[in-house]
Amino acid sequence: MKRRRIVVLGATGSIGESALKVARDIPERMEVVGLAAKTNARKLAAQANLVRPEAVCLVDESRIAELREALEYEPVIFAGETGLEEIACLTSADMVLVAVVGTGGLRPALAAIEAGKDLAVASKEILVMAGEAVMEAAARKGARVLPVDSEHNAIFQCLDGRDSNTLRRLIITASGGPFRETPNEQFASITPEEALKHPTWNMGPKVTIDSATLFNKGLEMIEAHWLFGVEMARVEVIIHPQSIVHSMVEFADGSVLAQLSHSDMCFPIQYAVTWPDRVPNSLPPLDFAKLRQLDFAAPRLDDFPALNLARRAGETGGTLPAVMNAANEVAVSAFLDRRIAFPRIWQLVEEVMNRHASVAKPTLDAILDADRRARVEAGKFVDS
């Protein structure tokens, strides 16, 4: 059994912390050789002192001295956005786990693929913005792109190497977030504190707000489209409040396979690292006798417009998904800063999308330019 040597981008976030738990749980199968973070020098140093990777990276160059002072040994230290690409290409690594929130993981992800590394993708934005470019680069270099998102990891397990032609549809489950039963007339009074109380998952603030708006599921629809080569029309979302069934695949014969586990990101991270093997661990098993019910319901599309906006972006393709993603990031940040109301998140994203003329088959520069322009446009709407 092969021991994976991993670089973790986004080490100080919730996915990064879960990845380090997995590494401690299965040290015979996973070794962390690189850790990268954006700004949290102290936490990165504490993680590095515990794990002792050969290299670390801090994107915020102004805090490198703080990082160096807190380290108890002398790893190679990379800095800045360039450093993020450099550590993603670390010679000793054979896999890079991309868990960077937002668009910052795109360039290092592509750099890792070009260096021949397999990619474990937790950052939805990478495939939403540049799914075509990422998958084409991976095919050209013979690199694997393995999903870490619990939903896509579930689909990956259910497909188990089967061709996409054998399936009828992919069914992505959604908890529905904290407002799945809230009347829409109450949306305007929702506070950031209320939106950050997710009923089943422990995630970072941006992803938690995306769960409340259902933009996370919209992003996941586009991600599934690229990961599994399935057109958007065959990707659906179903509300499942218990978050036990992580996604399902319906095949051409009407049979449905589902993947079930507790709501713990350690499960999909481990499978991405150890695939195609199944490795024992210390994670708790499901006790079916205690599962009183598993509920499913259609999403409230009129009340939560994110799903239709994402379907439109995914079907249009080109630069529109990047624009949708960028506008959403700006809107979420503005909501958390109490500058806009909760329903304004969807409205702002739609307004920015409506003003964009999508570019087909975009280059990486065109994608990043569309992202930049969308952020400027969204910022104007926030301030208006």
C-alpha cells in the first residue's frame, strides 16, 4: 500500500485541520510534507511544529518574521502567491490538497498539475472558475483530480470507475442550511450570527453562508459537471436535513447508489488520499438503529435563487461561472460585514451576471480578468 506525501494548501482552515487529523490517524498511508496558509502565522507554525513538514508557506509576506520566530525547527519557508505555487510543486510531494477558500487556489492547483502531482480538490472555486482548463491539464499530464467535497467524493465512490454514459443523473444532497423552513418574508431580518449557525456541518464562515443561501450547492453542481463529465441537465439537488446521505447516483436502469457516513470531512479526505483502497480508521461508524429517519425534499427554488443562477452559469459556461463566483464572494463578505441584507446576496450576484458578456473557451488570463471585473462591479452594487 502506497504512502501518500501530501502538501496541504489552506492548512489553518477547517479542511486543513481535518486533513491533519487524518494524517495522525493513518500515518502509514499519509505523510504531510508541506503546509501553506494565507495569514495565520502562529497557527501555521503550531501545526508545523507538530507535523514537521519539510516546507511551509505563508501568503502574507508581512508576517514571515512572525512565522519564523514561532517555528521550533528550520523548514524551507516560501512566501507570497509565488510561494504558494512553489510549495504546490514540492519535489517530494505526490499529491496536493487544495483547501484554499476563494480563488487563490487556482494558480497553485494548475502549477501542481503541471508538475505531475495528483490533486485533491476541496476548493469548489477551482473547478467552478476553470473546470475545463483544470481537467484538460490533468488529462494532458496524466494527473488525477480527486474530489474532497463530501458530495463529490460520495458520487466518486458511487460511480467507482463507471463511465458517465451509464448514469441517468447525479443527485447532490443539501442540508438546506439553517433557513430551509424559514418563510421568505423573514429573510431580510436574518443576521450574520444566525446564518453562521449551520445545523449539521462545522465549516468556515464563507462556506457556511454559502450553505445558508444554497450557493454552495450551485457551485457543487458546476463542479460535478466538470469532475464527472456530465451535462448540467443531469445534475440535481435534493434537500436532506440529516446530512447522512452525502450524494446519490441514479443509473440508466433506474438503480440508485448512495454513500452514507457521519458529517465529518475526515471521511472524504481519507478516501481521496488512500483511493482506491479502503483503510481502517478511528472514525465512528454509523449506528443505523439510532437513525430514526432520513428525510428528502425538493429545494425551494423561488425562495433560494442560487440554484437557478448556478444552473444558468454552468449551462452558459465560459467566464460566467467565474463571474458568478466572484460576485458571490463579494456579496458574502458584505453580508458578514453587515453592509447588505441576506436576500441582497442573490440579487447582487444576478445583477453582476446580467451585465456580463460571457467569453467562450477562455484562457486563464481571461478567467482571472472576468473575476477581477466582477469583483469591481459587485463592489459598486454593495456601495450603491
